[in-house]
Amino acid sequence: MNNFIESRQIRVAFGIPFDSLDFHELLVAVGELAASGNKHFIFAASTPWLLEYGRNPLNRLDETDMFLAADSTLTKMAEKIGRTIKMPMEYFEFPEQVALICAHYGLSLLHISTTALKTDILVRDGYVPLSWDLFTNFKISDSLDEKHKESIISSAISLKPDIILISASPDDLREFIPEIYKKIPNCLLICTPKDEKNSKFKDKIRNIISSFILIQQEALLLKRIDESCSSSAPSSISYDDKKEQAIIKISGVLNSRIVPELRRMGKKMLHKNKDLGLDLSKTTALSINGLESIVYLNRIFTCADQNLFIKAISPEALMLFHQSGIASFFEDFPGITDETNIEP
């Protein structure tokens, strides 16, 4: 997985660390993840899903290895706050495009949705003669339920597909995916929210207001990050790899000046098969680039079945991790004390 690991670009926006990939990069990523022999999870986020996440961040899917921006509305929202995120495709195009990727590699696909694949796309691009038995369609009713969940798990165990693609409502994905992911055999799971349109006027107004609130909150957070970085002490970085677990210590501000060295050291420990701890006890501030680099290292260590953990963290860094939403993507991350107030 060297090509994928080396090229990963993480863009933090709205509390989500998106993997910024175009279609070709997604093609490479899917091929490498499916061939790894391990269990991986890609989630293609849409604007409706993001708005629900913004209302309740606890609804995140903790198992996710990669978040993809798969909605042009979402990427345009990100552009308004200066965050450019590449998008491989719109989420309603995902099933057919994932099928094309499977056909390209000769990977087997278990497709779960209320609708079947649009086979005319596969015929048009000349992939059908390759083998129809690569694709298995599992049709569900309007929503997932307990019976569907058990049937999906049973089908996955018996068929052992390379890729499982599930299209369902955001609520259904939050409710059923954690257990499905836990019980299916090693494969690549890809989930995309079903295209649902709110027909009620009050729902449309709520969605518009929610978008403005998300943009405003993110803009304020980025402004605070810039202000804290500009007023922080000079930066330094050091590491100790003499013990079983390597430690990287960052003093001052983690900004674009030392990010390349952080990534270089992190990859060095990854290639040495060492778990890595980050000592942020003397870190006074982090730029958005610094936050993205930490998430990037966390992701590539996870993909390699190695552990990256926060050994120690300063109050300033702790607050920023929680404000940005990044804290939720680290296991056993310390919480905020009752005496500490987080600004909205």
C-alpha cells in the first residue's frame, strides 16, 4: 500500500478529516485496500449526512478508514471557508462507478441497495463480458432492518466478496453499519447515503440554516487557529525511537514549517514497525495543516495495523482537538474537564 499511503491528502473541514481524492486516486486506493487482505471502510459523505453529523457529532462512524467528499454542494461549502477538497464523484453515481472499479480489477462486489445497478453503464463501457458473476445484488426494501442486517452478514460470510457496497439512509447506516462491519469477513466496505430529498418546506429551511451555521462555525474555528499560531512560541520537534514505542515531541506551534519533518519521522517509525506516541505536552498551538498531518499519520498507522496515540497533550492542544472534532477520531482521547469551557 505504499502508493496510497504516500499520496494521502487529509483536509479537515466541518470536523471531518476528508481524504482528498479524485477518481483516479480513488481507483488506486480501492485496489490497494481490497488487495490488502484486511478489513477497511470507506464512507462517501453527502451534504444531508454532513448536516446530521453537524447536529450530533456522536453519530459518526468510528470504524471509518476514509471519508470521501462525494457531493458538489459539500465541496462548495468547504470552498467558502477556504478548504479545497477533491471529489471523486457524486454520491448518487457511486454504485455504478464502484462497479466499474471492481470490473477494472476483477474484484467481486456485493451490492446492497433499494435499487439494482444501472447495468447499461457497464454494458456501455464494455465491462459486462468480463464476468457477471463478479456482481451480486442484494435488494432491500425502503430501509434497512434487523432481518436485512443478519442477511447481509450471512451473505458476506458465504460469498466472501472483495468489496461490499451499501447504499442506505444516513439513519440506517448509523444504526446498522457498526455491527455489520464487525461481523463481516475481511474485505473493503464502502457506504454511501441514499439520495433522499426533504419535501417539507420546514425541512428545506432547516437544511439551509444548518449549512450557514456549519460554515460560520468552521470559519470562526479557522480564524482562532490562525490567531493562536501567530501569537505562539517558535517550534521544535524531536523524537526518541530507542524503546519499543517511539515518541515524537513537539514544542511550540505545530505549523507548516515542521509538518514535513513530522511526516518524515512518522513514516520512518511506520516502516520500522514501531507504534508511535505524540508528546504534545509543550505544544502551544496547531495550524490546520498541523491537525491534518496528525490525522494523516493516524490513518496510515491504522491501515498498517500499527498504533499511533497521544502520549501527553497541553490544555491548548486538547481544546483545539475537541473544537475541531478531531478528538473523536482517536481512541481513549482525554476529555475536557468541567472547569474548561469550549467556545461554540
